[in-house]
Amino acid sequence: AGLRGAAAHGSKAEHPVFMRTTMQPARSRGVPVDAADRAYQEAYDRQQRAAAALAKAEAAKAREVEEAAARQEREYLRKKADARRLQHEMNESLNLQAAANARRRDMERTAKLSEPIGDPSGVHPVERRRDYATENEAKAVLRRQLAAQVESKKRHEKKRRGREIRQDRFFLDGVLEQQKAERRDKVARKEAALHELHGEWKRQEELTRVLKNT
């Protein structure tokens, strides 16, 4: 109605705010007011619907990106929890094994202390040296076992840390790639919308020319 009223008073019709001055087609006094206003209004309505559809699509895409990031984060947290659980189980197993070895050594020492002490003068020097060698060998075996357990724990910890670092990098790279793709897609959609708008107003200029010559 505002467009028709402006035309009735002999002034130029008001155009939507998004139109640049160079994109506003001129209308002579010989062009029917209703036809020109309807053409302008239909073009404006189409552009508004296209803009609303674009905003809706962008919001849906943003929700998809957020949901994908949330899924990746949940998967990452689940894997991290599984890794912690496995590490805890391994530590428990090593602790139980170490406790069992300690109990066995205590039982062996108790058994040796409970044996009757013979006459030291009657022990042959070769037997005494054999006992010392056996004890030293047992100590060496124990030291090797403890060193192996410590080394195994260090290896598992290093693997766990490396796995967590790779998971973190994978998650962050995925989020950054999605953001880049979203920005590229958004720019492309905006350029396409502007191109379509420019083409629409070119068609309206042609329609205005036809109406002027009618």
C-alpha cells in the first residue's frame, strides 16, 4: 500500500532497504502502478523467503556441527575412561602380584628361621658358599622382577599418554575442519544469494521496460 501511495502522488516508490540505489529500477508515469508495485513486492517477498530459508539452513547446520562435536567429545571421554579403567586394572594386577611375591618371601624366611640350627662348625665351607650363592641369586631374581615391573609400568604409561595426545589432536583437527567447511559453505551461499538477487532485479528491469512500452 505504501508503494502504491507513493506512486499515486507522483514520487518514486519506496524500495526495500537491502536494495542499492543502482539496483532500483526506474518507473515512468506511463507504467501501471499496481503492476509495478506487485512486481516489486513479489521480488521482495521472494528475497525475504530466501533469506529466511538460508537462516534456517544455517541454524540447522550449526546444530549439526554442535551435535557432531558433542558426539566426538563423548566418544573421546568414553575412550579416556576405558583407558583409565584398563590402567587401574593393570596396576591392581601388578600390586596383587607384588603382594603375593612378598608373602611368599615372608613364608620362606619364616620357614628358614623355624628350622633347627645345627652346629656351624659342622657345616662344610663349600655348603656355606652354596647357601650364599643361592641367596644372592634369589635377590638378583627379585631385583630383575621389580625392575621389569617398573619398566612395564613406564611403557604402559607412555603408550597411554601418547594415545591421549593423538585422540586430543584428532578431536581438535576434526572440529577445526568442520568450522572451516562451515565458513566456506556460508560464504558460497551468501554469494549465490547475492547473485540470485541481482538476477532477479535484472528481470524486474526488463519487466519495467516491457510495461513502459506497452
